[in-house]
Amino acid sequence: MGSLLIEGCDLLWVENGEVRFLQRQDIWIEGAFIKAIEPSGTLNPQENPERLPAEKLLAIPGLINTHAHVPMVLFRGLAEDVPIESWFNDYIFPLESNLTPEDVYWGALLGLAEMIEAGITSVADHYFFMDEVAQAVSEAGLRANLVWAVFGHEGEEKLARTAQFVQRWQGAAEGRITTWMGPHAPYTTTPEFLRLCARYAHDLGVGVHIHVSETADQVSFSYKQYGKSPVRVLLDSGVLDVPTILAHCLYPEEEDVRILADHPVGIAHAPKTYMKLGMGTAPVTKFRQAGISVGLATDGVVSNNTLDILEQMRLLALTQKDAAHDSTVMPIAEVLDIAFYGGAKVMRQNQRLGVLKPGYLADITLVRQDEIAGFPRYNPAANLIYSVSARDVDTVICNGNVLMRNRQLLTLDKETIKAEVQKRLERLTQRVPGRRIATYPIWRKPG
């Protein structure tokens, strides 16, 4: 890694609840970190840095995806307009039984390419065959928190293997990769299994990434099985004693919110998935008022169809306003704070990511401001949330390295990736009756 000077860009970030916007600035990157930000033309780096002209571009903190199943891009469009029970049992879990490690590697590369093009520099991924995902992340150049998803029926032997994965890849790829434990959910494990996961995480000094309270039926089932909410199950198992990413958490009880506020947790919020599956929405404002970190997430593309955080940012604002019947809910500064700094806090990286300032990691996304949909530029922050799209992302930098420039990927070959994925599709799309990797419990009669 060398020295890079981004010249003449505008800057946008949120600090102390206020939107910061600076025009015509230069950003000096030294190695993996931002060294200085000054008005354009005033910096005089001692070395001769690579220069990246960026007039008319808006620099924002690299976008953070706090919960995804990246290789699920292999199944995009295969589970449309079905109830959530069928989505799991008739589509996703049977399809995933077809996966090989090599499939996951190429699926990960496809998803990582999509995320780079959408301005995402960091992702928390929850999937299978994670050695292959880690290899793909290493090659793509993104930052990632990786967990190997494991179900209760797979037992301690599988859990121990995922712990070995944690040790193999922790801090790899120039420190871009971190690894945690990944039990799937309280409804696909048991309290005993979760206690074992928590013990592994504690002993390894890492966190846990898990789905929780995604639907009202899951909460009711938890009370029927265990006499307590899913969040209380996690508390009593020790999971919440380590840093935890909770995917979704749409249906917390009042006591759950108090519990989460007292523990090192963050909520991964994926509004497009909730709308598409008719799940409802999470009480984001309530979480924020309680001091619970919230970040944006795409989830997997079979429930979302894109890996696009800008789209999630827009839907966060709209769904929260609509749910409250109040246009003043989720104002611009709060939306951006969740997208930038909130995502960094959920990923336990808030001392290094989420803000454009000297000393922070050089994870930066440059967005075009001269397209029709973003003009006039009266309010660049409003334009970013409500007007521009992933197609307006021009340049992406992670850890000081340029991953995409002028919409051209520099670390990945899209055509090779698509060709490799195409060769696998006929086999991957077969749904064999009775074959699935797990079973989603059915608590109510479908239909």
C-alpha cells in the first residue's frame, strides 16, 4: 500500500448528530488510513502520491452491510411471492443442499462484485463453506466480518469446525477479515447449543452473529417451547455476554429492549426483506432511543434481490415514516448516522470506520453528483438518500486500495465470474423432494 491523493471532491458524513458537508476537498491517504483532509490544492504530501481526480464526486464513508448471505446471489429470483415457511422449506433450504465449496466461492465473488459496484466496502456475512468466502474476500479487497452458519442438529463437531475457521482467518487479508461464531437462530438451535456457541465465542475472544425475533410467530413459538422470548433465550444462554450482531429483531418485547440496551449488541436492519416477505418492520426509533446500535443490511438476495445499501437507506427512512404516520420521523441526519456510523458500531469498528477524518481507515465511496436524478444539488444529503442509486457509485476504496474506478472493477473479473456461475446453475436450481439442509418450524397452518 502506498500514498493516494483524492483531489477536489465534496465530502459528506455525520458527526454528533449533524450532517457535515465540505466542498472541494483533497483527501490524503497513506497506507490504509486517511492522513489528512484539507481544501483542494493546499496539501503538499512529501511523497509523490498517486493522484485521483474527483471533481463533481461526493466522498462518503464506505457503505457497511451489517448482515448478508452473500453467496445466495446464486439463487436470485427463485423464491418469489411465497409465504416465509415455504420460502425456507420449499425453496431456500432445499436449494442450499446443492452447494459445494467451489459453488460458494464463485457465488461469493459474484456478490462481492455487486457490493463493490454499490459502494459497499464492509460486510458481515453469515453463510456456509466460509473458507471459500474468506478467500473470495481476500481477492476482492473488501473488509468483512465472517461467520460460518451452523444449525443445532449439526452438533458440537460442526461447531468445533467453525471455531477452527475463526482461528484460521482471524485478522487475515491485511487485517480486513474478522471472524465470529454463527449459530443460525434460536428456532433452529436449542438453548444448550447456544450456550456451547457462547462458550466458544468467549474462549476465542470473538462475537456472535445470529438471527432473532424475525416474526411474531417465532416469538410465540419461543414462549411455547421455553416460556421466554428469543432475546431472553439468548441472554440466558450467555450469547449476549459477547459482542453480538442480531439480524432483524423485528418483534422485541419491552423487556427485550431493556436487555439489549445493557449488552454489547447491534441490530442489522434490512427493510426491503421485511417488506418483500410481509414481515412488518423493526422499531428502529425505539432501539435508538434506548442506545442500541442499528446498522443497515441487505440480507440475502433471495429475499431482497439486490445487495444495495443505498436502497436500504431510502427504505429505512420511508418505512419508519410510514409506520409512525409522521413525516418528521427518521430525518436525514439520523438516516445517514445509521448508514455510516451506526453500521460501524454494529460491526464493532466505530473507532476506525464510519467517519471521514484523519486517523480513520481509508474506506471511501465516491458518488457521482452530475447525473440527472441528483440535480440540482440543493441538498446533497437528501439527494444521497432519496435520489441517487448504486449506478451512481463511481469509485470505491477499501483499506487504502482502489477496488473500482470510473465504474471499472479493478480486483475482480465480472465476465469470468458470471461464466463460472452460469456453468453451475442447472445443478444448483434443482429442488429434490425431502432434501434440505434444515427445517423451518411451522407454527401456524400455511395459507
